[in-house]
Amino acid sequence: MTGLVGAVFTEHARRQMARRGIEEAQVRLTIETPEWSAEIRPGRVVAQRTFTRETPPRAFLLRVFVDIDRNPPEIVTGYWTSRIGKYRSSP
């Protein structure tokens, strides 16, 4: 999705990422080249991408929420989910 490349992290997003074991590079990859993204309400976009994590390897979906109604856009939060099918084609 265009316009998300220059997004900045909010302090809330950084705290949540640290708590949830999400790396900045994973968030950047997700918002710059998402597998799926959509505007879930005016001014807010969710972008998501699948990653393999853990031992043994398992697929997880990283969902990242970005407020696009400001300049620069702000990364609000992100989280991992193993319920990939639930979010594969819907917000």
C-alpha cells in the first residue's frame, strides 16, 4: 500500500512490539509489502503478512495498524495471530 513507507512508530506501538516479540524490520516489511491490506475505518489501515516463527516452525500472521490521516503516517500497534484463515481476506 502506497504511503506507508515513511510511517513512524508511536511509543505505544514500540511498547506493544517489545511485549509481543515483534521486530521493527518485520513491521516495515509488512507495511511496505503486505500480503493484504485495507482501510478498516476512515484514516486507519491494517496491513498483514505471514511469517514463520518458533520451533518447530509455525506460520503466524503479523497484523499492523497504521493511522494514515496524519503526516507522517503513524504505526499504532501490531500483533501476531495463528488464526490466519480468520484474517486472510477480511479486516
